[in-house]
Amino acid sequence: MNLLATPLGWIMKICYELVSNYGIALFIFTFITRLVVFPLNIKQQKSTARMSMLTPELDKLKKKYKNNPDKLNEETMKLYSKENINPMASCLPMIITLVVLWSLIPVIYGPLTYVSDANKDDIKASNSLISNLYVASKEVKENDTTFEAILQENDFDLEAVADELGSDDYKKTKKLSEDDMKSLVEAIEMHPDIDGFMTDEQMVSKSLAESRPELVTFDFVEKADGKYKDVLPESVRKAAEDMDYQFLGISLGTIPKWKSWTCLIPIISAVLQLLCTIVSQRFSKKNNTAAASMNGSMKIMLYAMPLFSLWIGFSFPAGLGLYWIYSSLLALVQTIVLNVLYTPDKVKEMVKKDMAKQKKKKPSMMEKAIAMQNQQNGTAVTADDDSDDEDAEERKLSKAELKELQRQRLNEARRRMAEKYGDDYSEND
């Protein structure tokens, strides 16, 4: 997903440069991705219509091969192939949407990395410092002390402070490299009380400090009057100050919680997804006669997607939840527009035109090769042959009988070739 995050980051950067607000840029980004997928949604409408038109044929196959599931599956796939239908086509837009969603996670987690012009090495150094500051702050708190007390105990000797933080009393901090420890101690010297800031849940999110320190960068420049921001590299600090990573007063790096009004993000996301699913299913039942046989899967989708949206909203930063709100809202509008503009009758006309075009197409090289092989084997169908009757009879045969029929045809073709060239022929050859 990180591989896909890079081009998505380029698009997000362009969107952000247009509006200078990450929340609005997310909407433009979502609109663009939906616009790209729109032709696939039209294709999905056609595929659904064609599936509906095939319902009588599929019912016949189900009745004919009700006791032979393998044959039913084989004949169903033949029918799909003949009509040029991909039964999985309707899943493609949803798959693309989910791929974009998961690929967007690194971009949401790393706005400075993917969108800003900050030096990438400085960003890595900043992320490392924030993470180390949190680890060290947490450990001094567990040891009932503070950075300021450690400095005073060691007469503000930075090497002695580094030695103490690298002792067995600080199991995680002691694992830091020499360079990381030096940066940590320099930050402590600049702000001896920074451990209080790092361990205050109202200031710094524990989950983000441990796993996504880049988002904590905005806490350094926005909270506590920006008192601690000077510990960050200059290019990173400037990029964080210049970037508007808020929307309607909510920092998009915040993970929503029930006790905060940020919980509205996952709730709105779930409601919109539920509404989108209900509208989509109502149109399906109205327009597609085959929809009645999918009640079970429809009920699953009715509850699964809203619950998934709720989980997304409470598990990831608000930025991702906001994207999912935009995506659900645009999907709802798109569903209504598609079903109003592309009514069942109009789609069926489009399908008929597509089928007529396919019939006018010249046979492919593969089809020509098969036809030539059939002629050589003496199995070409003439205009006087009742091919439909032969196909019907062959479908009634068992696998063993069909294999024997094919063997007889092959022997007959060999016999004719032997007669043509004056060769001896035996069925045992």
C-alpha cells in the first residue's frame, strides 16, 4: 500500500495547493477518485442489466442440471462467456474504493512526508525524536522522577544524563543509538519540563506518539502555545506551521473518541453508508428482477458496511474518517444519478447495441484457428446441419459418453486423412 501511497500523495499535494486546507483537499481528492471510477460504475449497470436479461436462461440451466452441480457451473460459465459477461464486474468499483482507502492511510498518517516540501531526512529525524521523547517521558514517570530532577541530580552534565537514561532503569530508552540519545538529551536541556507535555493525554495522543509520531508534530506547534516546537528541525517546524491540518476545528490527526464530539465523524460515516446501501438495494430490487434471489447477501451488506465505517472512524485518525464520509456521500449521489440517467430500459438498449457490435466484429485469430482445426478434423458444421439439436444431444451425454464421442470423431478424421493421402489406417495407431 505504501507503493500506491506515493502517487496518491502527489494528487493530494496538488489538491492541497489549490485550497490550502487538508480537509477540503480530501474532498477534492475523493471527488477525483470517484470520477475515475465512474465509467466502471456505468459498466456495472450494464453488467447488472445483462445478468437480468439472462435470468430466464439461467433458470432453465438450474432446472435442467439441478442434480449435477458441476455441469450446471460449467454451462453457466459457458453462457457468461457466450454473452461476454463477467459476473464479478460489479465488485470492481468497491475493490478499487477499498484499495484507495487503504493506500490513503499512509498519506493521512504522513501529511508532512507526502504533501509538504519539508526535507525528508528532517522529517525522519523529527519523527524519531518525538517517539524517543515519548518513550523516555513515559519511563521517567514510571520511575517517579522527571527530566528536570535528573538534570539537577547530574548538575546539568548532559553526558551523565545520557548515561542515567541509558541505564537498566530505562529499558526502552537505553536501546537508543548514540545519535538518538544525543538529540533526546539536547531537547531535554532546552525544555526540562517537556516530559509533562509528552505524557499529558490532553496534549499528546498516546497511540499516535507510539505508532504515528508525525501527526504529533502538529501538537508541538499548535498546543501549549507552541512552547516546545523549537526542538523540531526547522524545515519540519515551518511545514507544520504552514499546513492547515484541521477541518471545522478538528485536527485530522486526532483519533475520535466517544467522550469527544469527534465521535460525530464515525457516526456520520456509518449513517451515510447505511443510507447509501439502502438506496442502492431499493434501486436494485426495483430495476433488477434477479435481485429477489439475493436477499441474504443484501441483508449482510446492509449491516456490514455501516459497521465497517464505524470501525474505520474510531480506529484511525479523523482524516481517514472524513475521507470515508466524503466517499459515502459521493457514492450516494452517484447511485441516484446513475439510476436516474441510466434507467433499466435505457441500459437494455445500450446492452443490445453492444451485443450487436460484438456480433459484427470479425472473428479473432484464435476463433479462426479453431474453425480451421474443426474443418481438418472433419467436424465443421455445414449450413444443413441442425447444430442446435446436436448441441442439445451432447449436453445430455455423461462425461464418459462425451469422451467416447470425441474419440470416435477423432478416429473418423484420421481415417479420412489416411484415405486422402493413401496411407494405411488402424484405430490402434
